[in-house]
Amino acid sequence: MEKAVELAIGGAPLALKLCLERLVPIPQDRPVQVNLPSKQSEPNGIVAAHNNLLASVSTGDITPQEAQGISALLEARRRSWESADLADQLNRIEQRLFENKSAKGRPR
């Protein structure tokens, strides 16, 4: 690397490019703006968001790779929503079982 810096200081374009790329890396992606529905945590909202992604790819607003990244985020959101929903359902079932068990143990 010292030799590259030496050559860059001496004006060698390739060495200068190499040094600059080390100092200021080229971004691998870019910020992407996509119109997503506000209710992305509901099943229909996730489907609508994916439909908007497909539309954005088809119009050339974003690349398929960018859509894939956003889709992965939406999928993670869907799994979070699904986990929270399943936990709520389980809590309600456990509560009903507890209430039924308590009602059966009481004298009439």
C-alpha cells in the first residue's frame, strides 16, 4: 500500500484511483423510494406492498436486486407480525383454558 501511495503522490492515475477507493469506498447500493401501503403489518398490506414493488421493477424505478432487498424487509415484517399474532392467539387460548379449569373447580 505504501508503494501505491507513493505512486499516487507522483501522479499515477491508477494508483490514485486505488488510494481513493480505499479512503472513500464506492457505495454498494443506493437509497430507494417506493410507494408502500401504510398497513404493511396486515396480510393484505404485505401483498399490496409486494405488488407495488413489482410495479416499481416493471417501470424501471428500481432494479430487481433492490426489490429483492425490500422484499426481504417486508418478509421480516410479516414474520414479526405473524409471531405477535400467534402469541396473542396462544395467550387467549391459555386464558380460556385457565378460566374453564377454574370454573370446573368451583362448588355449585
